[in-house]
Amino acid sequence: MHVALIGPDLEENLSLRYLSASLLAAGHSAAIVPFEKSADIDRVRAAVRDADLIGLSMCYQIRAREFLELARALKADEPSRRIVAGGHYASCEARSLLEHHAAIDAIAVHEGERTIVELAALGGFSESELSNVPGLVFRSASGIAATKPRPTLADLDELPWPDRTGPARLVVGVPTAYLMGSRGCFGACDYCCITTLHRMVPGKRFRQRSTDDIAGEMASLYRERGVRQFVFHDDNFLVPSMPHNHARIDALESALRRQGVRDIGLVLKCRPGEVDRDVFLHLREMGLLRVFLGIESGTAEGLRSIGRDQTVAQAHRALEICEELDISTQYTMITFHPEATLRTIRADLEFVRAHLAHPLSFCRAEAYAGTPLEQKLIASGRALGDYLHRTYRFSDPQTELLWKYSRTALRERLWSCDHLLGRVVHLDHLAAVFRHFYEGRRVGELASDFLKWQLDVNRDSVDLFSDMIAAVELAGTDSPELERVAAEIREREQATHEGFEQRRLVLREAIYEESFRLVGLTRPKRGRPKPTLAPARARHAAAVFVAIGLIGCGDSGSGGTPVDASTDKFIEPDGVYEAPPYDAYQPPEDAADAGDDADAGEGSDGDSGYIEDSGVFEAPPYDGG
């Protein structure tokens, strides 16, 4: 059977790549079809014309309406073809989606590798056939039916490695791949759909792959795809046991050494409490160049309000250790949450002031489907909206006022889908990779210039946000005077924004040009589709030539196909950007085909030989009401 797997192509979308690999291992054929926005619907319809079964990766609640629109179009094209949805959001709202949206035939709950293979093996989608597939919700003659939950897979090593079909991904000239070393989370945060998902089925909520299996996959990517930067998607690369962390890191290092994997870069995520200086020193020696820390709040009240089991002291200490070890460290502040007050928001900003050298983003805690936060808001009568989009009012009227005016006055700085702090996050990752993999006077100069620019942006952003808080505090209630002050703050933001953006573009282009020069490539431009070879000075230059097909490479070892050497295509991500998704997100119309740097003049279509990725996001940031 031929299965089309449709979803966002962010950070290689390992969810789809694991599904594809499982289907291929079972003897089926699979195609991964990117779907980034509503404007892609006609392209997706054409791409799946020959599919027998369609899988929709509905992870983000913000994109539910787009996927439902696509499902309707696909069902209209071929009414007899079956459509199954999966992912965090679809799993948590399975019954509501099936009750209200006839285009979806079934929903796979939780992990879907075994479920999709069993569905592909069915002769049809009759009630009797579906009833024998665990972990499924579907329509029956008597209404919505659910089969017995499918337990979590205890041994993750049983899964085939992800299907790596497709162009190589370069981050400032460094071949990059995304991996999972574990699944689940040992936390229990009220706002998190990940922990909610893992409560839905029996079995261990948190599982780790063996270090030999991880090292084997990394070695395969290293040799056959030229990968030198490995970005781990694990929500918890480390656990609350230092002996366990030391032993696991030692084992991974030994396995990589046996496989001949060296001179690499690592990117990972963890909680502040797991940042131990000795562990991080060891990881830095192995290549750690960047970490995303789940800090979320600078106050004990804020942490309690979102069910975050950690302390503010741990967060300060974690950032200080990373700064001491010169490890790029990004974090998010959930400044707005249901019980936020101007006092807690001020405290969050004071936390940020103490760590201005790190990239960050501000956000609002969202009421995602099935989460304890959503259930609390519904039970208290504070939830607004429905299963497609939940929101709420803040307990504190002044916080509500601040949210209203800051979303307008500081939209392009903090809240739009392409806000300036998000661009700082992107460039910080690129700069961290640049510093790690390249050497020379020019590299040092550009890295220093970037760090100064980042500090200026962060300081100016916190000042503007603080002034907005002061204006709301002084006004007390909504008024024409508050509206006037908010307009002034918006003008100030726009005045500094333009200068920061110009500096960003200059820095970004300079970093790219220098990195490609050191690799030995000239960046492809429109009308010059293939990269031009030049003398190389970077140690990983040969790996780049393998990655983009200028040197032949073998099969990926995961059921995928090798890079097509005839096209020399590669994807250039803009950098890892961690930000909680927001329900009201709508992509701007002028961004239909543009990424973070459409203004840079690079090719973005299949004929250019050089694909500018639209940006590497955990999820799109907020832009709306």
C-alpha cells in the first residue's frame, strides 16, 4: 500500500519520518508531503493523488482548521480513500474531531508507528477491521468508538531509524540532522500537551533509547549524509539523577568514539535542575554548543501557576553555568498565565535583566486540548472558545489590560509570527554553530558583533516592556491616556526595530558568506543554481560535499534514498527556535513563500538548487487575537 504522510516540515519532522520508516520496513511505500499553510493545499492534493491511505500529522492546535480544510479537499477528491489523523492535538480531541468533521475516518492515539502499519495492512476500514487495531478512535454504527489503548513501546531500539529521504540541511555550511534519544517527559506541567498525551496510554511515560542505538544512527548520518551537527528533540535529554546522566554520557561518548564520530556539534533541551557543571563540562567537550532550558518563569508564583516543578534559584544557576562554559542558551518566559499580575510580570523581567546575554522569547500560557490547565479553566467557567481554540481571561484586570496593549504596542518585537526576538533566537543558533565549527580572526569579529547586537536588542526589549507595564500601572484602567502612551511606546519600538533589523541582516549575511567561504562553496544565487567549489579551509568541508551530493554517498541506512547528486539541493534552516505555540496564529499573507530571509535574495524554489527553509520552529509564535 502507498501511504502519504502529510505535516509540517519543521526540524525534519521526525514524527513523520519514524512513521515512514516503519511503513517501509513493513513492505509498504510512503511519501512525506510537507504542508506548511493553507496556500499549500492544491500542491498537497496533487502530491497525494496516487496514495491509498493518507495520514495527517495534527500536532499543533493552532493549525487544526488548516488541516481540516485540507482533509475536506482530499476527501472531495477521492471519497473512498481513507484519512487517518494523529499527533498531540488529534489524540487529545479525537472524539470532537470525529463528531464534527466527516472527512477524517479515524484517529491514531499516541505513538503511531505500529498503528499506521496495521492500518496499511487492512483490506478496508470496516468497523470489524478497525476494532482489532489498538490505539484507534473511529466511527461505528453506534457512534464514536475507541479500541483498547496501545501501550507505549517499552524498547525504543525496536523502531527503525527515521526515513532521511530528501535534501541535506545545512546550518551556516554545517550538515545538520535532528534526533530523538528518548520519548516522553518525567514532568507534569499543567500547560503541556506532551505530558497530557503520555497519560493517555499504559506503559512508561518516559523512555530512553540505548546509547549504542543512538550512536549507531549518528554514525550512519555522519558517514553517509555528512552530518556534523546533531540536534536532539528530547524534552529531557538529561534526568534528575546525576549518576545516571554521567553514566549515559560516558556510554554515548565511548560508543561514538568506537564508531569514529568526532568533531561534531550537539544541541539539546533540558530542565534547569538537571544542569550540573561537571555534566555540562563533559557535554561541551563532546561538542555541546547550544541548549534550550525550560525556565518558563522568574517567580515561584508563576512556576506554581503552571505546575512547573522547579525553583527560580535553579534557573539562575543553570544560566550562570552555561554562560561560564560559553554554551549558547535559549529560554522562554511564560510571562502571561491565568494568575499573572503586574508584580509577577515585573519579576519575570528582572530575571531577564540578570541574563540579558541569552536569547529568549516571551509568551502566554495557552489552554491546549486535554491539559490540566484547560480542564481547570473549563471547570472554573473561565475557558472561552471550543475544542478548536481555547482561550481565557486573566484573573487580574490590569494584566488583561497589559496583554491588550502590549500585543499592539510590542507586536513586532514580541508577539508577531516573525517577531524580532524570534529572529534573535534564529541568529543566535547560527552564530553558535559558526563559532563552534569555524576558526579565524573574521569568525571572532563576527561572533563578537553578534553578541553585542543581541545584548542591545534584549536590553531595549526589556526596557520597552517595562515601560508598558509602568503605563498600565499608572493608568489603572483603560483610558485615552493609556492608549496614547501605548502608541508612543509602539513608535519607540518601531524606531529601534528598523536599526536592529538592518544590523541583523548585515550580520547574518556576513556569517553565511564567511562560513561558505571557509567550507569552500559560493552560496547559490538565483540564476546560479549549483554551488561553486573553491579552496576549503573548514575541517568539515568534505562532509558538506557528501551532504549536498558533490561527493557520492551511500544509502542512509534507514530505508530512505541517498541525496540526489544531480540536483545538489540542500535546505538551509534558519536556526532552532523554541517557542510555545499559540492558538490564534495566522501566517501573514506576504509570507506565503518566504522564510526568515526572503529579503536576502536567495532562491526558494526547486530549480534553484538552494532551498531557504522557512525557519526551524518548535511551533509558530503568536500573531493574533
